[in-house]
Amino acid sequence: MFTTHNPAILRRALAGILSVATIAIAGCGSLQPPVEDRARAEFPAQESSAPAEQDEPAEPETTEQKSGQATRAETTATGTRLKAGQRAVIPYRKGTIGVTVTDVEKGDPADLLRQYGQRAKGITPYYIRFTIENVDGTDHSYSSGPILSLVTADGGGTGAVLTGTMPDCDRESAPQGFSEVGASFESCRLAGARTGVAIVGAKFADADYREEPVVWRR
């Protein structure tokens, strides 16, 4: 190290120090562009003459998927007439559900009297037996299915309102995890008609089907 008071020598020495400092800063990379900019520089976007990107074709559907989609799109038309044992597909909750009325069985009024007492006098019980099927994969856990009611021969009312259960007619509910297409369970709905009223079947008459129900005839 040395000491000098010569201005010319001092200016030359300071210039050398500044030059070394500038090189050091550049060497540290702090003046280089950000990493993203470098990446764009190293891998520039290439122009393409290919047409604009389009949706990829859907993968081939499984039979189960096709079945579910067809069911959701093709619910049974309002006003449809079916025979006992035929299935209808109706909107239910957030999906659809298959309903097959298998029988509309006439019960014994005496059994109803024993179960409910004198308030049931003059009423004949009917047991609407049906099967519920999962047709679209929607989770219908614990659901008991849609409300079904009786159909009279003259198209009028039954003259009685009856709810509840009987020993021979328990209303069941879907088990937990009832979400597999094809899963099913059997159930029964208790209904009643004033004695003497002819009953010919059962119907689903809710929501869009209120004016033109789906009817199953015995």
C-alpha cells in the first residue's frame, strides 16, 4: 500500500477500482433478466399453422355410462300406461330412479281395524308393492322412493286417506351407498280406499306428472 497526494495518480487509481466493481456486479448476475424471461428466450414460442385447439374426442363410454346417460335423458313420458311388472323411469331428487309396481294387493279390512281401531272402519287397505332401481349412479342412500297412490276404476278419488305400515306392508329405504347402477330394493306402500270403491292399479302423480300420471294397472 502506498500514499500519494498526486491528483492524476488518484484519478487513475479510482477509475481502476470502479471498473473492477462493475465487472463484479455483472458477474453476480444481478443485472441479468429474470429466470422466466431467460426461459422464454431459450425456448421461444413457435408459430404453428395447425388449426385452433379443439375439444378432445370423448373416451369410449362403458355400457354402464351409456345406460346411465340414456336413462337421464329418457325419463318415462307423462301419461304413460303400464302393466304391473313394467318399469318407469322418473325424476327423483337430483337424478332419476326406476320404479316398478309389481302388485296392488287388496288387504283385509279386519286387519286394518285391529291395527288402527274404529277410525279405520269402512276402509279397505291396499298394499302397493314396488321395486326401486338405481338407473343413473346418483347416490340415493336412505331414500324410500317416490309416493305412489291408488287408481280407481272410474278415475275418481278413493274416499280415504291412509298412511303408515302394516305387518304385511313395511316401507323400506335404500341402504347406505345406494349409488351403483342396477342396485335395487323392494318396498311396500300402504294405501286405502273406502269399502266398495273399485281399485284397478297404482300411479305416480307428483311434480310434472300431477296432471298426467304414470299408471300401472293390475
